[in-house]
Amino acid sequence: MNILEKIANELDTFSKSERKVADVILSSPGTVIHASIAALAKQANISEPTVNRFCRRLDTKGYPDFKLHLAQSLANGTPYVNRHVDENDSAEEYTTKIFESTMANLELARKSLDTSTINRSVDILTQANKISFFGLGASAVVAHDALNKFFRFNVPVVYFDDILMQRMSAINSRQGDVVVIISHTGRTKSLVEVASLAKENDATVIGITTEGSPLAKECNMVLSIDVAEDTDLYMPMSSRIAQLTLIDILATGFTLRRGTKFRDNLKKVKDSLRSSRFERKE
Amino acid sequence: MNILEKIANELDTFSKSERKVADVILSSPGTVIHASIAALAKQANISEPTVNRFCRRLDTKGYPDFKLHLAQSLANGTPYVNRHVDENDSAEEYTTKIFESTMANLELARKSLDTSTINRSVDILTQANKISFFGLGASAVVAHDALNKFFRFNVPVVYFDDILMQRMSAINSRQGDVVVIISHTGRTKSLVEVASLAKENDATVIGITTEGSPLAKECNMVLSIDVAEDTDLYMPMSSRIAQLTLIDILATGFTLRRGTKFRDNLKKVKDSLRSSRFERKE
DNA sequence: GAACTTTTTGTAATTTTATTACATAATACA
DNA sequence: TGTATTATGTAATAAAATTACAAAAAGTTC
């Protein structure tokens, strides 16, 4: 992967002249990235085409491409990876690990999301007479957040994290209503039932859940997020962050779809909160 | 430092044509590092010298040097840049932008968090007789999430998103109780009052808020998160994700501090949920 | 709103840089 | 030692980037 390591590894497979180039590069890679092929050739006391051939041997397209790889190696990139928190981690260590895992999972979630489904979901939401967000446990938090976001849009919106209320609400739904059900696993019985009830009563059911799950089967539309759930501590962490980001996306799509005039309304909502706050002095 | 961030920051200082180049680069930096100046110019619909001038404006020696910087930025772990959603963005575009902004802000949040304060907060939480989480609006979601997490620890924990309940709870607090108040701005009057009340009644008050805010001044300990809040749509998005990640961190720190035996308890809680779910067939 | 200045942008020429094609040298092997 | 193979360099060519200059656009001033 890292081209500097690669050079070091393959040092003995190089020819005499290639070896000279390798030595120069390894001894001061920082200089090389700013040098032209001529300069490097001169420093290694070999010809320019030899440098070029050296680059190709390392699976790069040529000298400029090689420099690019070198620059990346030098940047000592530590990409975000899902690292599990360890028993003996210090506060600094687990903080870093959790942040990095969260970011790695967001990256995964982004890749797994289908934008055309998002687009259609936004379509449906903008045309809804009433929007309901249901979730339980950790997913209740996501539903709660969705309420906060959509509430500002001046659209009839409700949120329930109580099984009975969810059921009653689902039974009372009608054509034109949209029910968004959030469940990471998609295997929570009561939520699957709620989805089924809502559908029977002609509501459009959007599931934020895992593809192919029992819940997904009951939904008209499924927004599936694949994340490697960190089950170490028996708490769903990353899936919830990804779901919240998805809510942001849906809310954003909603406002964009509703156009400029609509966004003035958001400003009004925001302004109305002003009196409850201490003024910022600046 | 990071040239991608630099471009994103200086976006409004660019001229019309330079802006075009910037947009192309930001939308697919990975492609640009393999493109010639001619290819990039063509893609941005501007002339080659304009690209060159653009590179120089960013304090690079020219286009190849710019590509080097870009390559390093990309390798540096964070290709994520805070980009604002635009009026005419497609679903794909705003999805990408929101994910990337979220990730960029998590990165920022991580840098701004002080691990020694986290460590002390975990100390305080593990020793608490009772933990209360208070928030309003978007921050209520975070408090709600905190409840979900800490509830599993078999510790007396409450959460209120209602001003009156928060006040009453604060007044009834006593030595050994910990009150965690969440507010991005730290300028919500009622929450500042609640903090003050809790402190008067000998509770330890931890604020998840902005440093130096009115709320921060009332707290015994402040966990401050600096994020560039995306106020485009008048909804706090990134701060909330960062706060939730902080809750994850506190909860993780909590379990680690409590030791192995304690974690068995978490498993019990998890197992107790099993009967409410459809079994996974695999 | 016309005349001027400043800034921005593009065209074409030039220079720099990298690559190719070919020739020569070195090495390996029978 | 002669031949095949590989390695390397020279010179030509191609590609890429930069410069110099001119035209266009945007601001300013009266």
C-alpha cells in the first residue's frame, strides 16, 4: 500500500541503477516530491528513462503519478477504521477510537445508501398530509430528532416511542399519511405490527431499517443503512448516528423541494426562539 | 493546513472562474489528482492559465505542486470538507455534502474535546448517586439518548425535556447527584437557571455546551465542543451528532471504569430484549 | 451613463518536463 | 568466447505547464 514501504521491501529485486534511485528516494523522500525527473536522475547519477522505468516497476503510471503516491505516503495517512475499544484504553484512546469508528461507519453508511430511494422518500414526505415517526429504544431518539426537524416545517407531524400510542396512531392513519418507522434490526415485533397496521389503513410506510428484515417486508419503501454495529458494549452506537444523518438528509431534501419561500418560514421559527435566549455580545 | 479545507474556506474570495475550478476539485478531489491541467480546465469550463492562477492563489508553486498538496490532503485521513448544501443540489449531491460535513465536523469536534475533562467527567458520573440529563429542542434528543445509554448501567438516571420538570428535579437534587445539561449555544435562559438551581442544591453540574457561554459559567465542569454549525437551514445538525458521540464516549468510559463484572449486567439487559424480537434465521 | 481604471480571463507561444524509440553497454549463460 | 538477454543511456518526440500578452468584463469616477 504505502509506496515507501513497497520500495523498501522490493529493494533487492531492483537492478543496480534502480537501486540508486531507490536509495535517493528513501533517504530524502520529502525532497523528491518537489524534484523533476531530471533532478532526481542527476542526483542518483542515472538517466531519466531509468527513473521512469523505476516508477513503472512500482505500478505507477509514470513519474508524476509516482510522486503523487509518494506524497500520499509521506502524509502518513491514518484512515478511519473501526477499532474496538479495549479494556485498558485511556480516555484519550477510547475517545479517539469512538470518533474514528463513528466516522468510518458514516462512510460505510453513505456508500450503502441509495440516493434514488432518498429522492423518492423526499417526494413522498413533501406530499404527506401528516407524518409520523415511530421508534423504540435507541431508535426512539432518532424518531424524536426527526420530530424536531420536521416540526419546523409547519407540517402535521407526530412522534411516539410508546407501543400503544404507535398502534393507535397507525390504526387511525389514512391515505396520504406517511409513517416512518425506525428500527436498526427491523426485528422488533411491535414495530413490525405497527408497520402492518399503518399499511392496512392506506398510509405510506417508510422504513429506516435493514434490508430484508421483517420490518422491511412490511414497508412501501425502505431506506437501508448497512453499518457494522459495534456490539462490544451491547449498545447500538454507530447505526443511530447514521440514522440521524439520514434524517438530516431527508429534512434537507424536504426544504430544498419546498423552495425558497418555504425557507423563510424556518427563519421565523428560529427567530421566535430568540427571546428565550441570552443575547450573544459581540 | 489541509488544502481542501482551505479551498472550502476561501470559497467566497474566489472569482467566478476560480470558483468553478474549486467546485470541480471539491466534488471529486480524487479524480483531480490524476488529471492534467488541461483536463481539469476542460471539466471546469475555463482556461488552463486560470487553473494555474488558482493554484498559485493557494500558495502552491503551480499545478503539479498543487496536486501534490491535494494528494497529501487526501491521504491525511480527512477528505471531508464542510460544504454547504446548494439550492439546486440533486439528492445525490446533498446526501454526499451532508455526510461529508458531518464527518468533517466530527473531526473538528474530536480536536476540540479535552480528554482530561472527559476523564474527570467519567469519574464524577461513575460516583454519582443519581444522574439527570436535561436538554431542550435538538439537545433534548441528546439527553434522551443519554438516558437510553445510562439506563442500561443500572444507575438511577432521569431525563427531562420539559422546563418545569427540569426545575423541580434540579431543586430536589442533593450532594452526590450529577446533572448533565446539554445546550449547544449555552444561552438558553431556562437551562442556565436549571444549572444554577442544581448547583445551589449541591449537585455536580456538567455542561455539554460552548466554552464561555452563560451556561458554562454555571457548571462545575464543561465539556465543550467546537463545531462550525451549519446554520444554512436554521437547524442544528452537526453539533448534535458531535454531542451524541460525546455521550457514547462518556457511556463507554463509564463501562470501562466499572470493570468486567459490571459489563455482564449489560448483557443481561440485552438478553431481556430478545423475546420482543423476531429471531434472526441464520 | 460615458470614459477610464482595474481586474479577470483567454489565446497563443514558449518553456519545462516526461516519455518513447532506438542504440549501446553490461551481464548471463552455453 | 560468442550469443542471448537484460539493463542503461542518448536523442527525438510528445505531453504538460507556464508565460506573455491581448481581449473582455467588472468597477469607478465624473
